[in-house]
Amino acid sequence: MYEAFRSLAIEYGDKEAYSIELVKLLPQSLKQAPVWLDNLTSLWRYEFGLPIDRMPGGMLVVGTNMYLPASELYSAVRIADKRLGRIQLLAFLERLSDKGKHCDALFEMRPVRDINAGLRASYEVLGLGVGNTTCDWQVKGRLINVVFDVKNRSRSLVEHLKQLIPDLNKGASHTRPTAPNPADLFKSVENKLQERCYLLQLQGVWIHSDIREDEEKLAAYFEKALNRKKVHFAILSDWENDAYILARNRIITSLLKRIFRLTESKRFVSNDYA
């Protein structure tokens, strides 16, 4: 991991000493994780996580869900080091050590990676939602107030695998899964948010999904099923700079793109489902 982080420090313009400090922050289990330079992709990868189980025929699915880019770990720990207080940082690092929650914890840092240094980003904020719930992030500036939760969703992928595996085991040359249910992406989101005017507090959710979602169903669910006064936007992305943005109007879309330095993309949706 030291070698991978020293290499990544160059890409981020960080000093080697800082990259070593980031490694020292890692839980021991991550420091000891297998790390290698993937010759196929030229990416540093590390093995950490759990296989997808409970598949048809007792199969286990192993792949990029366990062989993760070290760049995402470096970026997440770097963001946490700069944005979180000590108690929150320690709690975040503890979550990183949980193989079942590792990718969830990583992606929680992604949204604030590119925001302006002058904006204040507060993590796990109380008092903005319903009861004693917390919202993952509040980003504030002189005229900016954005509150949102971050979700790393894998259910769509799991459901697809359950449909695909039996056909593949039968030797089928082609199979097409049904469109994923967009409700899976937004589970528990509305329960965390109060009704607010977006001009005073812009609210939403930032989602990572392991597959392309059905664009038509996703847009329809956002428009018709979600409370418009609670959920003003939804962003789908990975660790790249492009994202699929759903918003109640183009003003919100424009604000989100500027605040989080995003470009619009349809890489995370598809219109090819049966």
C-alpha cells in the first residue's frame, strides 16, 4: 500500500511524506491487504471486501467488487483527512475496516472531492432531517446550502446476477435481464428529509449504482413517486467527473454542476432494457 500511495501522491500533487501519513491512518487490515499494479488497466488495485453470495446454485461472484482501485481509497482518505474532525475521522476509518461496508464508506467521500475550498462541508449533520436522523453532507457558502445523503447501491446488480446466472449456466449465448426497480435506489431517502424550499435549502441524494439504471423508469419515479418538496435532485455517478442528474428544474441542475464540478452524462443509465 505504501508503494501505491506514493505513486498516487504524484497524480494529486501531494508530497510523498503526506502519502505516507495517509497510509499510517489506515486500519491495520487495509495496510496488510494485497496490493498490485494491474497490467491490464495500469491501475493499482487492492483486495478488500466480500464476494456476492446467495446466488443461484450457490455461486459466489468475485471481481471488481473486491479488487478495488487504490486511487479511490487514496482519494477517500485524503478527503476525510481534510474535511472531517478527529472524532468523525476515527469513526470513518473504523467503517473502512468493515469489509461489508468498505465501499459504502469510500463513496461517502466522493461528492465533496472537487468542491471549492472556500465552501464548508459538514459530515453527518444532525437537525436537518426528521427526528434524530443525520444527513451525510451539508455544503454551505455565502449563497449555497445543499443537503444530501450518499447511497452506494448494489441491489440492482444482485437482482441482475440472479436472472443472468441460470441462463449462463445453461449455455445461453444471449440473455437480457429485466429493468431494475428505481425504488431500490431511493430507499430511506425521503424519511431523512423535511419539506423545504430549494431556494433556501437544496436537498437530494447522491447515488452510486453498480449497473446502468433504466432511464425512463428512473425519471418517472423521480417525477411521480418522490416528494418534490423533500427531494429536489438525484445524482448518479462513480468516481469520474461525469454524472447523470435528475432535478426539479434546470436552475438546480446548473447549480449542482457548478458546485460539484460535474459534467452531465448518460453513462449511468440505459434505454435498452426489455
